[in-house]
Amino acid sequence: MSSTDLQNSTATGSARPEDERVGIGRAILYGAQHILAMYGGVVAVPLVVGSAARLDAAELGMLVAAALFVSGLATLLQSLGLPHLGSQLPLVNGTTIGAASTMLAIIAAHQGDPHQAMRVIFGSVIVAGAVGLVLAGLFARIRRFFPPVVTGTIITAMGVSLLPVAAGWSMGPDPKAPDHGSLTNLGIALFALVVVLICSRIRALSQVAVLVGIVVGTLFAWLLGRADFSQVSKGSVIALPHPFYFGAPVFEIGAILSMTIVMIVTLMEVMADLFAVGDTIGTTIDDKRVADGLRADMLAATVAPVFNSFPPTAFAQNVGLVAVTGIRSRFTVAAGAGLLILLGLFPWLGRLVAAIPSPVLGGVGVVLFGTVAAAGIKILTKADFENPNNLIIVAVALAMVLFPIGAPTIYAQLPSWISMILGSGISSAALAAVVLNLVLNGRGGVAR
């Protein structure tokens, strides 16, 4: 920790790097950088699910606004915290893509009645979130089963699984469009990436390199005619939350069981995020912080359906942003949470951010997602690779994360609940790492 950090931390009565105080202006600037980096991931889930349910344009817009609003509330809870809730770490929360496949399966089972499908989805999320809330303390107590070889592998898998997302963004938002993967789109992505790399070498800009890359990349795309801001002024200016817009939640046992499995996998992923950000900023992550962080995410998931949103969870790409910028203060993330809430309440702000071209986010994503993988590799250097069993653990776990990327239909013939778990590269890699460590290393591979 630098002397400045120590002085700032001491002023708050704490030596934790995440408690560093920054000015309001810097907090908003750094917070905006966090939100721009994760905005695409937040809006993707409501757009995918809402489109599959064949909701109209107004209802889709409402789902997007709700996702932003709830993500902001969840981020505030996680970063600032309440007694027994929130890890008080610089973690940004957003709607998780991990639940999308289950939600799409529920929609398929209720074809012709989209509102009923949404009510069943929200009912299953409420119950699954409540189950996760009960299990949070148990997961915190099993953290000893996450030594460096396991934690490092899981975090590396997180970064590897996110990199194809950056590739998809770089090619363009619509796979059916004639310019998908065009030289222009790839050129815009490369330009944004180069801007980030240049700014990271300039001391005055290094901490806002991603933000500058997004802004300059968007201007470059606009000059090429690839950025459209015509939709920003269309639509409502203010949109207040409408609790249970689709009606009272419906509780179906099959949907609840499937969603509960998703929530258990989410607990494992969030735990990896907590370890990743803790290692990145150099702070202590004990059992209590793990439990508080998990409870915050599960409570947010339980409450999200009230506001017509899906489960929010910690975003790994923002862990990468913390590593890239070196900004460790949780108060910058809290400022970003305020911006998320505003985006949810003022749709025109959301439309402005949504106008950022996909290739720009793709170029920036290379740095963000690659940094997550690099953070995992850094943790792996603490593992004992003189033990050949650790090599096997890493090899098999990374294979598990790459299988669904290289062969998306590899698990299509398996029961849906199994294919859902294995189809998520992060969850399958996490399961493989934990189980293999216990089988191959036994008690010798348990952290103390």
C-alpha cells in the first residue's frame, strides 16, 4: 500500500486498501468507467429473455431499465454493506447470464403466454435466491477447499470463458448482419484496444484508460458511420419501477429446482470473484466476508423479481478493471452503483450508453477479460507444481471451460440440468478443480 493510500485509509479508521477515500469527482469518473465496461453484460440478459418471450418493445425497455436499477441497488449493498450483508469490496453486480438457459427453458414450456412465463421465472428466482441465502454461510465455511491451485484455476477459467464474449462484440452485435466480422468492425475494436494500451502507459491517464478507450473508440466509430445516436432522444425520459408488472409470481416445482441449481453454481462463481478481487487489491478475505458477500448477492437475487429483474451477481470483468486501473476503493464502485440506478430511472441515459458500438466494447474487453485470466495465473504461481497432481487439476479444469466454447453442443444430449451446469465453463471448471483437488490431493490439498 502506498503512503497516500495509508494516510487515506487511516483517516477512515481502517488500514484496508478498499476503504481508501477519493474525491467525489474522481469517484464518479472511476464509477462511470466501471459501468461502461459492464453495461453490455447487464442489458444482454433482459434483451435475450424478453425477446425469447416475445415481449413488445415497451416491455423489453422496462426489463432493461429494471435490470439497471436492481444492479445498482445490488452493487450498493455489496460495496457499502450492511450488518451481515455485503463484502465491502469493489465489486460491481449485474444480471447474470448463467441463469439465461434455465429461463429460456421455462419460456419454451409456456409458449403462447409470455406473461405467465415471466411470472414462473420470477417465482423460481425468488425461491432459489432464498435457498442461496440460507446456504451462503455453509459455502463460506468450505472456503478451505479452495487452495491456490483451485482458486487460481477457477479465476483463470473465468477470464478464458469471457474472452470469446469480447471476440463476439468485436465482430458486431448481429451475427446475421452482412458486416459481421468485417474489417471495419475489427478495425474499430483494434483501435479501441490500442487507445487503452497507449493510455495505460501515460501516468495521468492510466487509471481511466478504459474510459478513454470507450469514449475515443466511440468517436472513431461515429466518424466511420458506425455509431448511431438517433434513438437517444426517443422514448420516455423518466421511468419509475413498477413492482410485479407481469402479475404475482407463480411457483412451479420444476422451474424452482432448475433455478436452485443455477443459484448454487452462482454461489461458487461469486466466491471465486470475492477471492479474485481480494487478491487483486491485496486485502484479507475471511469466512465472515465471504458469507456477507454471498448473502448480499442472494438477497439481491431474491428481491430482484419484485422489480421485474433477474438475479444480479458479481461481474468478473470489473475485477479485471480493478486490476488494470489499480483503483481499489469500494467507494468508486458505489458511485458507479448510483449511476446504474440513474440509468434505470432515466431511460435516455441508458439509451445513450447503449449507443456505444459493440466493437468498441470488444476491443476494451480484450484487456478486461484477459486481465482476469492473468490474475488467475498469478494466483497459480503460489501452487506447488512439483506435485504432478496439481498439473492434472489445472489441465482438466481448463479443458472443461474450453469444451463448451469450442463445441457448444457437446452436452446437448444430456439431461437439461446436467447440460446447464457443464455448459457454463466457469461452473464446470470450478467443480472439476474442487473435486479433483480433493480426490488427488486429499487433506494435503486443503487450505489451512
